[in-house]
Amino acid sequence: MNKKFSLYSKFFVTAQTIVILLMGAGLSWYFGYIVYENEKSALINRVYNIATTLDSDTISGLRGDPTDLSNPNYVYLKKKLVDLRNVNTDARFLYVLGYRPAVEKLFFYADSESPDSVDTYSPPGELYNQTTKLEIDNFLRGIAFAENPYSDDWGRWVSASAPIISSETGLPIAMVGIDIDASKLIKDIVLVSLFPFIIAIILAILFFVFHKMRMREKLNELNNVKLEFSSFMSHEIRGFVTKVKGGLRALEHEDFGILTPDQSSYVKDMIVQSDEFAELVEEFLDVGHLEQDIEMSLLMENYNILDILKRVVADIADTLHRKEISIIYEGNIPDKVYCPCDNNKMGRVFSNILLNAAKYSPEKSSIRIGYVDANTSHTIYIKDSGIGIPDSQKESMFKKFFRANNARDIHTSGTGLGLYFSKLIVEKHRGRIWYESVEGNGTTFYISLPKQ
Ligand code: ADP
């Protein structure tokens, strides 16, 4: 079969969903990146402005060791940093760093911390032990920069630094740094970047639902075509078989002349075969129709189920008569056993079970029908003395198209649909169907329907 590329194929829908989600993820990353970069440059600008408020002469007058503590320049610088921290309320602390080439490390000129806070205060001259190569490079080249967020015992931070340029030499002599709580930055990034991803998820879900609805529509269209085709075919076949049977019956009744015994038996055989053929083809063509019909609705009314059963027995009298099979009603069967059910559908169930009992039983045998009044349900049983069901096949009896080996051996025609439909119908009535059987020793089918 030529498989055409379809907009609704599973592959295409999965691919489209993945593309939508990937685009969402890509946009999320991009939006997050833009927010991150914007906030970083805003922070660099801020620290740059702070750097311009610090006088380089104040710093040139410092030695960068504990003796600075008594230096008025230090006192002035310290106060300036404390004031700046009070203004920049989101700052963890501010500091001014110098560079010590001998140890290739940055050191503190001053910071905004009180000498009492043991954890965070750095006395003048204290080395900044976590100095990175990038920080030294940026210091020496006089470049303002921001670092990626990092975590420590006090929380998550993002740092930015800007150079302080000597008014005498024009070279960087120190660097002012600020540490800011990173949670606002992270929150902004998450909020902004989540937005396109959520839109992508919503789009993917809408797309998926739309696809499902479209598939269902297509399936319904297909089903309708199938049902129309099978209705048409079963109508045509029924018409054809009726005509053939009409002719055969006329032959059987010797309307066209006396038949020899051989001819008569041949004609009888053909009548049976054409009946079986019609039943077989109709069942096959009708599968979809019936499944849909059973699924969709039952015409429930309070019926006497024994009336339905007796009507079916009358309908199949010909078949029973041909095999000289007798029906025996056993036990005390009441006249009226009312329960809510669909007359036609339950008729179909009884007909399937009774025809099977006749089909798989020897000639001149009998089929026993009985009734059990269970508390909340009525149970009808139909018992034959036919071929029975092999233990090994018992599990599959109600499966669609299943036929047991021993049944195939004695009766070549059969669809394996009768029991499948019977179970479907009975269960749709909230009832139960089951059987007991011993291979070679007959089968009893039980059908139980709720009284209410
Ligand atoms: P079909 O009779 O057309 O094959 P059914 O669905 O009615 O299909 O039955 C399925 C199978 O169950 C039959 O092929 C047969 O193997 C088994 N079966 C049903 N009823 C009986 C019975 N009364 N005795 C023995 N086997 C039966």
C-alpha cells in the first residue's frame, strides 16, 4: 500500500509537538539570557557609578595594612562605604580592593562591615584568598565586570566590580566591589523564561487535543463508510440468498417436477449451506455495526425473558427439526420472568447459544432449558450433550473470532463471533454469561440478568 505523508500521522504530530516544545525551551533560554545580561550590565553600571564617587587620592594615601586603621583617609573611606551600603539596600557589602603583585592576590583597603562582625569584616591589608585570575586581569586592565551568581553560607550572591583610576598616573589603583543578593535576579530570570515555555506547553496540549479530535472525526468518517458498505453488502447478499433459497425451496417442493431421492437430498443440503452462508457473511459484515449498536444504546423495557427465549426456540424450529433435536424445559419454570432488557438483543444472545447447542450436538439429542431464581438476578441455563469444550481452549471462548479445535473439526463453517457478541450484550445489560463444559460430554451456558 502506498503510504502517503499525512499531516495527522503519529510521527508528524509527535515531531510537531517536539518542535513546539523545543522552540519554547529555546525562547525560554533566550529570554532568560537577555534578562541575565541586562541585569548584569545594570549592576556593572551601578558599581561603575559608585567607583566615580570614590576619590583616588584618598586611596593613594593608604598603605594597605593594619596601620591604616588610624589613617584619616581610611576612616573617611570606611564611612563612605558604610553610607553607600545604607543607600544600596540590596547590597550584602561593599569593599575596596588593591592588588599585591608579590603574592598575586587582591587585598582589602576597606569594607562596609563593622569590625564587630567577625564573619564578614576584613581589616585593612587582609588578603582576599579567593582571588581569581580573571579578577586580577580585570583589575590590571581597569575593566568593570560582573561575576556569575554563586552560593556561600550566607546565601546566593552576584558580585560586580569597577576600577578606581589614579588621578596622577591614569592607571587603576584599586577596585570597588559590591555583592548583591542574587535571589531577585534568579526570580526575574525564572519568571521571564518560564513564560514562553508555559505558552509552548499550552500550545502543545491544544495541538494534541486538536489532533485527537481530528483523528476521532476521521475514524468516525471511516467507520461510517465501513458501516454503509457493510449495510449495502449484507442487503445485496441477503437479497441474493433469498432468491437462491426461493429457487431451491421450489425445487424441494417439486414445483418444477419430481426429484429423485439423490436430487432431493442434494437440494436439502444446498438449502442448509445457503442458510449457513448467509448467516456467516452477515455476521462478518455486521461486526462493526453491531459493536457500535451495542455500545451506543439498548432499548430497555420490562420483558418476560422466557417469552423471548420461546420466540427464539420457535424461530429456529427448522434447524432443530433437521437434526431431530428436542427442547426440554426442566424444573419448575415460572410463566413470567420479567426483567429490564432489550428484546432484540437478548433474542440474539439466546439464538446464538441455542444454535450453538444444536450445531455442536449430535442428531436426535436434546437441549435442556432451565431457570434459577437467584436473589437479585434471573439465571437461564441452556444445556446440551454435544462435543463440549476442550480445557485448553476454555480461556478464549468469548474472544472475537475464536473457534475451538474440536468445533472446527466437525463444523467447518462458523465465525467465532456469536459468543463474543453474546458477552458484549449481556454485560451491557449489567449481566453475566458463563459456561460449564466437559469435552465430549456437553456444555451448559448460563445467562444471568439483574432483576432491576
Ligand atoms: P461459531 O459457533 O460461529 O464458531 P461462536 O462465537 O458462537 O462462533 O462460538 C465460538 C466457539 O465456541 C465455537 O467455535 C465453539 O468452539 C465453541 N462453542 C460454543 N458453543 C458451544 C457448545 N454449545 N458446545 C461446544 N462448543 C461450543
